[in-house]
Amino acid sequence: MGAVLAGLTLTGCYDTRQEIYLNPDGTGRAILESSFAQEDPLKNETVSSADTIVRNLIQDAEGVDAWRDISCEEGEDGRFHLRATAYFTDLKKFKTRVNQISQFSASRDGDGRLRVESSVDRKQSPLTLPATNEAVTAESIRRERRQFRANQPLFAAMLASVKVETTFHLPGTLASLSNFDRASTNSFRLRFDGARAMSAIERFLFDPEIARRRVEGSFGDIVDSEAANEFLYGKKGPVRIVMKDAGRPLFDYPAEVAAARQAFPVVARAFHLPDSIEKSGGASPPAVDGAPARVAVTGVEWRYDGGTDGNMFRLGILQDIGYSLRLRAELPGRVFDVTAVHLRRATTAEGVSLHPPQVKDYKLGGHNDTSERTNVFFSLGFGLPARDSRGWAELSGEIECASAQNFQEVELISGLLLAGTKGNSFTTELESVTNNKPGGYRVVLTTELELESQRMLWVKIYSDGNQVLELTRQGTMTIGKRRSYTFTSSKPIPRSGRLVAGVLAGDQRVLIPFALTNITLLGQPLVSR
């Protein structure tokens, strides 16, 4: 029951219908319609307004490129009724408050066929399965059952009225179908019912045969078990659609996204939201070579001759005299790092070129993670300009950056985090896992030499619960054609989860042009005489 045990999130009762139109390249459009009465019953808080609902929808969404056609109103039945259209580039990362219980992924198999499958989000599971490397025992199963019984009234009350109906509209020709209903030639429907899910959970927790196989270690992962899909959807097997050919795009993704972004300020004003709120709904796309940055002056520094032969003494520091502009460049997309800033033209309003300028103190601003590195701060330093100069006719150049496409998050291992477990990327294998407190919490893994040590920036473990465990690298060793890494942790290593690495996978550079024209020496617009 992979997509369900992991999808029972405590966000309140809702009835959602989503229609997803998917292109051959994986880009998609989702039309969401949802009715609900309360967003957080655990806090006994009711939704205060449509503005709050829309704000939360956009701010909490993941993997959304753009929004359009958003409406929300309170009905006579005491529930709010929400409708919205969202655009995404990766179905697996697409998640909102009203559809997170039914998540999917889209990929190509070895024959190039499009596969749409249920996608497990373990963070949403209401069941506390073994969180560390302790063995599954009769006692641990009894503990799980006690936890379930203690929370069963809450789960039942919340899940009873949860319903999600998902309809996929796909390109190409159908090859196979499992647990979906065929609504039309290229449309496929899946219905989730909360009451049915409760019965499935109870069946798997209390079935003696399943308990016996779990203790033996022959059952596998209860969260990823396909057998439960028979209780939920009618067939023992995966939740999957396979299309045997690519087909044509169902819609023009770039054009619709551009139109949605252009129209978004109207939506924002209707719900009293800032125009910038949309940016928090998903990561910016990677910056591309040649797309210009928007540059603004954030400060000016002017150091006059202090009688020290070309230098001045201030606050105990000897500094060069001169004039500098501090600038902020808003990039056309995210980058991994900034490597240089090149100033090509520096021409005053009087037609004088000031050379050689100094570019200094450039740094990447914004978030520490790789999802929103979209601002660069730098300074341009010059000698003292003429005191009667009107300003700048042009300041232009390029910002050289390491492309965001160089960075990838690679899943090294998924499933049980035990010695001997192997992954699909870089032929990774867990050599050992130590959870003895005197010896510390330690993970040793090996990869092929193709993964150079300096290109593995970090390693994290995403546990089956709502936790991210950051590992600290202690050492690296090359043994034959393999490389061994030793990591430590401040917390116990979970029994199962995903081992993910941040990896530099290329050396691509992008040049982003920038230009400031017709500004005063103080960075204000230059008024024509």
C-alpha cells in the first residue's frame, strides 16, 4: 500500500479532484478542485479566510513553476471550495496541501516508454515504524499495534471523509494499466477513499501471517507493500500506467507558464498577497547562457584624498582613495556559484571610458541550499571621477557562473540502511553501519571511482519519519577500483530511508550579461538636460 500508508497526513478532511495533463517531456498542468472544512484539526483552528487558504496553498506547495485561475470561497455547507491550476516540471516533486495524500512519479523505462506510478512520501506516514536499526520483533510489532489503537479514533475521524480522485490525461498509446480505471482513450482515473485505507492499515498491522513474515525478515517493507493495493484499489499489484509511445505534447508548457506568470499579479491582488509570493512555490529554473540579469545600485562609496599620497587612513585601516558602486544582480535563474564578474564597458555621460576598473567582493546571495541561488552582489571600483561628471552612460559586462545544472541530488541507496545494502547510483554499497553510542554513530559506504571525492559535496539521510540527518565526512580511502567514505552523525542511523548525496556532475559555465545605463554617480536615473 505504498502510496497510502505514507500519505496519511494529518491535515484535515478534504475531498479533492485533480486532473493532470502530462507532456512527453514530463512537464505538466494540474487542475485542482478541493472542498474542506478545517486545515489543522489537531490545533483546533479553523480557516479564517480565503486569503489565508490561498496564501498557504502557494507558500507550502512544492515543485510548482506557476499558478493561474485561482478561486476560493466559503459555501453554505460550511466548507471552503478551492480551485486552482498549477504547472510543474517534475511530477514526483509536485505536492500541495490538497493532493499530498495521492502522489505520483513519471519516468521513462529502458524502452523509452512513459511510466506513471504511485510515489511514496514516507514523511507523511501516521504509523511510527521502527526508526532505528533494531530488528523487527514480536515486541516491536506489539508496540506498533498499541500506538495504532491509541490513535485509531483520531485517524478514523480524519480519514473517514478524505477522498482524492486523480485523472491523468497522457500522450501516446496505452501499453498496460494497473489499478487505474480507463476513463477514455487517453484518460485514466484513480480513486482514494480514506475509510478503505483505515481497513487496509488495520489488516496489515494485525494479520498474524504478515507479522510472522516481518519477524522472519521475509515480508519486506510494510510501507512499500503492493499487496495492500488490492484492499485500496481492487488489484494486488502496482499503481501504474505505461504508455508504449511518446505521443505529442498535450499543451505548450513554456507559453502557458509565461502567460500564468504575467497574469499572477492580478491573482495576488485579488487575495491581498504580495506579487513575490509565487516564487516560494518552487525552485527557479537554471539560468541559461546569454539571458540578462537585472541590476540595481545598492550603495555608493566615495573616498577622497586624505593627504596620504594616494591612500587614506580610516578606522585603523589604510584604504585606497576612489569611488565604487555596490550592485545587486537578480539572475534570470538559479546558479550553483559565481566564479567571476567581468566589466566590459564603463563610460561616463561625457563619453570618457574609465579604466582599469576593479571588480571586487563578488558573492552569491540568497539561500544556502541550491534551490534559490539567484542573486549576486558585487562592487565596481574606479579612480575618482571628475567632480563635474553627470554620471554614467553605460556600465556593462558579464557575470560568470557555474551552472546549477552541474549540481545534482543523487539517491545512492533507498530502503534498509544495513551493511551490504546496494544502490543503483555509482554502484554504491553500505559497508557498515554502527549505532553503538560508545563508538558513535557511523556509516561507511563505497562507490566506484567515477564519483570523485571532491565532487561529493554532502550526504544526507532522509528517514522514514519527518527527519533529515546530515552526515559529516571523516575520511576517504581509495581501494583498488573503489572509493570508501566514512561519515559520522550526531544521532542514531535510522533503520531505513534514503541516502542522498549532493554531487557536482559537470563543469558547465554560463555567462549572464548585465547593463546599467544613464544613471548618476549616486545610482539614480540620469535626467536629460
